[in-house]
Amino acid sequence: MAMVCLSDFEAYAKKYLPKIAWDYFAAGADDCTTRDENILAYKRIRFRPRMLRDVSVTDIRTKILGTEISFPVGIAPTGFHQLAWPDGEKSTARAARAMNTCYIASTYSTCTLEEISAAAPGGLRWFQLYIHRNRAASQQLVQRAEASGFQGLVLTADLPYTGKRRDDVRNGFCLPPHMKVKNLERAFEVCKMSLLDPSVTWNDIYWLRSLTHLPIIIKGILTREDAELAVRHGVQGIIVSNHGGRQLDEGPATIDALVEVVEAVRGRVEVYVDGGIRKGSDVLKALALGAKCVFIGRPALWGLAYKGEEGLQDVLRILQDEFRLSMALAGCASVSEIGQHLVQFSKL
């Protein structure tokens, strides 16, 4: 079967992954309203393409926190990549390096930070952190990430408790016995995600700052109020995210929340977005509305499930080609020409 678009990889993963793994990756919270709205919201945005603009040469490169990437799509942090492919996060890191883009490795990786780093030396990697009740374990993770050559620290802010994902409850989701949450082996039991610290506040950003020289990016912001607080507390970036619709159901789609956050920060920090990106034209819409870069979660896992590192490269390459084509058809020869003038919200 020819893999032509991201939904082809989704169909493959659904067919061939074990049900418990597919259900875990696909799960949204409660009725899955937000999960599905993340995708539907993109369909309500229409382009205002410009014609007769020389697009014979297009430049799709961009920079995030000063580092150039080949195109504005990175890999969002997701847990347990070995559920999709035996080499897990090592394959993810290699694919990201091959495509010259950013990979955010999850606290809940099934490979260690050191293994991920060694698998793709020289790649652009950020580390996503959950702060646990055991602060010493979290501090050690931050220091290990910096020592392993990770170049950014992504603090997830939207998980004081785990959202109710019904299929995981029905399935009694647990990692298979041969898999481990490698970064927290001695501090963590995957079937009891109760070690997360629900008392974390904005002041903990100062604590993180005291531990590391890495830039801090905060993930999970959906409102102007929190965007302003993020800037005030000295973060270098914001990822507009609702955790793929896995936390609070019936919140806003991320592409809708992006507009509010971009307006609030007024260019003082870089803003990125994840959730619902399925086509290169979705990337173009997100950039038009002010995102510096987008991050993909589930599609990366579908690529891994298809052919590991090679499959994930295929997913990224399809998005890259679609983005380049959409950009040219909309009349943009470079990323710098993309702006809000390019889109309008459908009145339907």
C-alpha cells in the first residue's frame, strides 16, 4: 500500500498495533471532544492565497530558540515509544536528526536520556519534564538531560493529575513486563501515575531555573492570562497544547487558543503549537496564526508503528512536501512571508 498521507499511517497503526497500545495512543479524556476538536478546528480556517508571486524557489527553513531546523515541524513529547516499535525513542531521535528537526523526549520514555542522546549524536533534542513529588528525582532528571546534551527543558504544566481516558481504564492499561519507564526506574510505577506533584506552581519555574542553564519552554498553555504569567516568569518559549485532548475535555482546540496566546505575548517569547496537525496545510495555518513551529504527537507514533525510524522519516517527509506545496500555492516563497493575512476563519 502506498503511504500518501498521514491518515494512511494512522490506518496502518490501528490495524497492526496491539489493541491496548492503539487505545493508549488514541485515547482522549472523557468524551474525546477536545481530541477531535483539535483536528476539526483546522478545517474551519480558510486560506486567502496570493497569485503571481515568484515561488520557483521556496525556503521552508526556520529557527527555534536560535537553532535552524529544516522545516517548522518537530516531534512532540509522547510516552512509551517501545509500544510502537522495539527500538522506541532511539528510532525517534534518529529520524528527527535525519530530517534535521527537533525531538522533545518525554519523561516517560522507554529508553534512557543517555540512550536517546547516544542514538543520534548532534541532533536537536529538548527534554520534557513532569515534576514529581520526589523533587530530588526531578532535579536529577534535569541535570542528566543537560549532561546528555539536550538543548531545552520543556515543563508540562497541564498534568497535576492524569485525565480520565476511558479505554485505558477498561483495558487496565499497564506497560508490558519487559518495558520500563527507563528514566524513573527506581522512582516510578507506571500503573500508578500518582507520583506527579499536584502542588506545582509558577514559582517552581524559579526552582527549575536554579538547576539548569537550559532554556525553559512551558507546555500546556491555553489562555492569555497564563501566557502573560509565563512571560513574567522568564520562560523562553510556550507550547500551546491541551495534551492531545487527554486532560481536561471540552477545552479549546489548540489552533483556536493559539491566537489568544500569540496576542498576549506580543513577540516577547517564541510560541509553538501541537495537537491536530495532520497535513502540511495545517502547518501553514498554524504559522499564519503566529506559531513559530508545530509539534506532532500521534502521527509520529503511527510512523514508528509502520517502519520505525524509516516510517517516522516518511511521515515527516510527507508533511515537509505538503507544507512546501501549500506555501507555494498560497504565494509564499519563504517562511518569513507567512502571516495572518493568509487566513480567515470560516463563517460556517
